[in-house]
Amino acid sequence: MLWSLTKVVLFVVIVAALALGAGLLAETGGAMRVTVAGWEFTIGPVQAVVLGILLLIAVWLVLKILGLLGAIFRFLNGDETAISRYFDRNRERKGYRALSEAMLALASGEPRQALSRAHTAERLLRKPEITTLLVAQAAEAAGDRKQATEAYKALLKDDSTRFVGIRGLMQQKLAEGDREVALKLAEKAFQLRPRHVETQDILLHLQSDAGDWSGARHTLEAKLRAGTLPKDVYRRRDAVLALQQARTVFDENASIEAREAAIEANRLSPDLIPAAAMAARGYIAKGDAKHATRVLKKAWEVLPHPDLAAAFNEIEPNEDPQARLKRFRTLTAIQPDHDETKMLLAELLLAAEDFPAARRALGDVATRHPTQRSLAILASIARGEGADDAVVRDLVAKAIAAPRGPQWVCDKCHAIHDGWQPVCENCGSFDTLSWRDPPATAAASAALAELLPLIEPRPEPEPVPEPEPEALPPPEPPDEQPPLDEIARRAV
């Protein structure tokens, strides 16, 4: 409103100034003589001004005609768009102005104005590779998803803008939660530009969610070739994907392929605990106890873990406790000072009923790092040594209230998982689970210790013998009954 009023006032001022100037020129009364080729002209001030304006217009027209002649000359020399460019020059100027205004409005957080100016630029410039993308982005910012989708689909028609259109549609499907369609679009975008980092990451994440481990390994290899992933990180993540691929094959009951995939995963990353356990079970299925033992010992050197001990036990599942203890010595001799090694050896000695040796093997683990498992082992040792029920019950109560100990914890969001998996269920991060104590250890409530009598009832008190009743005097003999005939006589 204010700008419109300002323009009206400015127009009135200019008209008034021109009128005043013309009046002043008319009042001067002077004249100007011009001689051209023997002709003499006398021109007044007002006529001189008008003649000057007409001369400027004539010069402008001459320049336009010369420009048109130049365009015709270029057209005749083979430039097919020379004449159209000449007539479209003014429209392009307006279109680029509208385009710049749309970009500024979008950057300023005014999506509606940006969308309007983008449509104007699209109509004037007729260059969809520039304007259609701006229309799509402005429509998305304005919340008009339908118009944005139509704009992205229009970009698919041109080879130079097809990748941009697919990427825009993929982002829309991800926002809508349609991961199946987003996966197909990501695969298409990856085919067009396999070295695009964002597309690689999105495709890898979607393939992992969908369980397409073979495709995910191919994408991971493309990241390595593109130089966006260090080689050591690539080997670790490829091992994770190979392990998941092996698990999938196991589900399909194809044990040969599963063993090969599991062994490959262990070869790629020997410190990956689940891969080592699965590879060992693959060797056990083949009857190759030697290679199974070698795989488990190598993994135990990196990190002692209960899953490795369980797989080591499956090599000879039917042996007696003494033979199992002797065979496990080859494993417990590795990292003997680790808490897991000490607890494993204590459990083996408990099975062999060597309670003093089990206590020595456990050492100070239960006091230095009290967990449910270490305290339960200590309670079993105490019961085996014949300790009082009160001592055993106190240890069991402490075990119930103690933390669980090391678990599979996400290094990014610290979520706790029951078992290892490649993708965190909480934050969706890839290969971030590690075997360690949680930052805030999830422990059982101490109130559970009060429920111990319900879990292990206290012994009932011995019954108190009832006092023997006093001897009663013998009953007096009943009076002799009179004969029957006498009773009858009395009744009469």
C-alpha cells in the first residue's frame, strides 16, 4: 500500500517537473537555427527537446534493426535458434529475475512466495532442468507434497535430471515410511550414480533393514572402490554382512552354503564373536574338531565370551565332567586372568564337584566385580562346601539384586540387546554393538531380595510335640439292670 502510494506521488512529481520545464522553455522565446545541406531550419526550445527525444528513439530503433539483421545473418549461417533467442531475450531477463527472487524467498523461509516466483520463472524461461527442481523444493517447503511429487516425476523425463528426480522421490518415500518403494528408488539411483555417497549410505541402510545381505555387501564394496570407506572398516562390516548372510542360509536349511559363509565371515574378521561361534559350529557339523578348536581359541585370545565356550562345549557334548575339564584347559589357559575365563573354570570345577578348586579358580571376581553370574557361582560353591543355609541364602539374595554383567550394548545410543545383531534396534546404527558393561548397569531391584523366601522357602520350624493327656480314672462299672420281667411288672 505504501509502495503504491509512493509510485503515484513520484509519477505526479515527474509530470509536474516536465510541465514546468516545458513552460520555462516556452517562456525563453529563443530559437535555434540549424543548416543542413543548404537548408536552414529555425527550431524553438520545445521543438528542440522533442526532436532530441525522436532522435534517441530513432537511434534505438536502428540498433534493434541491426541486432535483428545480425540474428538473421547467424540464422542463415546455421544457428537455428538465433532469431528465437533475439525475440526471447527480454522474456529470459524477466525469467531469470523471477528465478533469483524464488531462490531468495526459499532461502528466507517464504515457501509460498518462492513457489509463486518459481512458477513464473518456469513459464518465462522454459528450462525445466532449472525451474522444475526449484518448484519441487518450494512445494516441499510449503507442504504441498502432491505438487512436489509431480515436479520430481517431471524431472524423470530428462536424462540430465533423472537422478535428481529419483533422489527427490526417494526422500519423499523415506519421509512417508514406505521403505519398500524407497529401496527400489535407491537401487535405481545407485545404478545411475554408484559413487554418490548419500545414495550409497541410504541404500546400504535399506538393504540391511530388508535383509538383502548380498546386495548390501555389493554396496559396501562400491563404497570401498569410491574411497569413502577405510579398508579396515570395510573388512569388519563385510564380515558382519557375511555373518548375517550365513544366518539367512541356515534358516533355509542349506548347511553347506551356511558353513562357507560363516567361515568367510570369520576369516574376514576373526574378532567377531558371533562369526567365530558360527564358523566353529560349521566345522563341527563337518566333523572337523581341529579347525573348530583353532577358530574358537583364536577368538578367545581377542575376547573371552560365553558363546565361544558354548561352541567349544559342542565339540564333545557327551563327555564326563572330568574329561570336559581336561579338554577346556586348552581354552582356559588363554587369558587366565580374565573374569570370563575364571568363571568358566569355576563352573567346570563345580560340575566336577571340586568345590575348593572352584573357589580358588573364581578368586576375587565375586567381590571385585559382583554380577548375577559370579555371585550365583559363589553361592553354588558355598552350598557344595556345606555352608549354612543362611549364608547361601544371603549370596543368592545378592545375586538377585546384582547387575547382569557384560551385555551387547550399542556404542551410539547405549541400548541393551539380548543378542548380537548387525543393526541396533533402537537407533538403527550399523555394527555398533559391543560386549561390555552398560554405562548404567541394568540391575535387578534390591526389593527382589525381599522376595527370596518365595523363591527359596525358609525351612519350616520343627513341630512342637503336644503334651500327652493325663491318664483318666477308669470308668465306674454301670449299675446292674433289673431283670426284664421286673421292669415290666413295675411299669404296670
